[in-house]
Amino acid sequence: MSWAPVEVYRSPCDGPVNPYLVGAVTITALMLLVWLISLIISDVSIVDIAWGSGFVLVAWTTALTSGEWGPVTVVMVGATTLWGLRLSGYLAWRNLGHGEDPRYARMREGRGPSFRYTSLIIVFGLQGLLMWIISMPQQATSASTAEIGALTALGIVVWAVGLAWEAAADLQLARFKANPDNKGKVLDSGVWRFSRHPNYFGDFTVWWGLYLVAASAGAWWTIFAPAVMSFLLLRVSGVTLLEKSLTKTKPQYADYVARTNAFFPGPPRRTP
């Protein structure tokens, strides 16, 4: 492992192909395929399953077409693959066979028969665009020849902590829901004791770790990628959206909110 300063950033566009174009084509093809499958099974929810594996696909296609692999590229592809396949596998196990997600079901009901076509833009197109933007660290390091340095090592540690936290949160929640006696109750033990959304915090940490890996190869400018992911988790499809639903459906959730941090882990607060 080299602890020397990293080399000056070399644009992957200097390689045989443009990785940003490869990423865009890969994501477009993936979303079109998943959209066609959604028409067959009448379930738009499969776009969530494709989310994690889509980043894996982008990481591999951009790296394989770059012409050369450096140590940081190997780290980025490997870390993205472990995160993405775990997430897609978990969501497939959790969601398949349980009907369409209520969020998408409401959209389908509101738009009527035209939803099968408009979903291509408002669901698959939008998620595809976000995937392309957020996967910039993978695309930007696809042709990197940088050696592994101190910042790379820090990124790996941050990524590993996030992955472990996210996986633990998903496992604990799955076990909790598997017990019929817990129906309507709130999980407030394990990592869920320290944060109301530990899975989202884990995801947040993973992406900042991947950014540090990219920055170690000189792609510091991709900081907007984890920033966009953080905004989505905190303000759009993550915490904010789920909090509204849980407050309405779980009577005990208000007490849980009073004593537990929303996102960043911390010791439980004492309540009167």
C-alpha cells in the first residue's frame, strides 16, 4: 500500500471509450428492460430491486471498457458490487410476491391506464437519471491507474462501516417482522435503538466511503454524487416519506420518535 500523494487525476475520457456515455447507455438499456418486465407482471416495484444492481452494472461496464484497471478501480468495482448485490438480493427476497409497493400502486391508480407508459418517464426514467448522476464516482475512476493510498484506505473503512450497519439494520428488521407477535409494534432494539432509520444511515455512509475512494484517485469533483444520495435519503424518498407513513400506522411510533435520533446514530434520549 502506498501512502504517497495520489497522481494527478487523469480523465477516463482519455481512454478508448467515454465512460460517461457507457454509463448512460448501460442505465438506459437496464431501465428499458426492467420497464418491459414491469408491464408483463404489472408491478413497478421491481425498479427498487434494480437500483442496487444497476450501480454494479455501471461499475463493471465502465471499467471493462476503460482499457486498463488500476488498484483504485478494482477497489471501487469490488465495493460497489458487494453493496449493490446485497441490496438487490435483500429487496428481491423482501418484495417479490408481495404485490406492488403502495407508493407505486397509488400512482398507478391516480394515472389510470396511461400509467403503464408514463411510468417509463416518471419512475424508470427518473431513477435512471439519478443512477447516472450518483454513479459518477464509479464512472470517473473506471480508468484510474492510481495506487491505493491513505485516503483510499479511509474510504474503504467508511464504506465497510456503512455496509455492516445497513446489513445489520435490514437483518434485524426482517427478523422482527417475521414474528407475527410484532405486528403493529415498533422495532427499538439493536441498531434501531440508536437511529430510527439505521438502514438509510448505512446507505449514506456507504456512498461517502465510495466518494473518498474516488477522491483518492483525484475524482474529488464527484462530491455531488453522495450529496444527491444524502438529499434523497434525508428529504425525498427516505426518512421524510417513511416518517409520515409510520406516524399514521403505528401508535407507538410517537414515543419512539421522542427518544430516538432520526438519522444519525446516538444514545437514546430519556423521556418523562
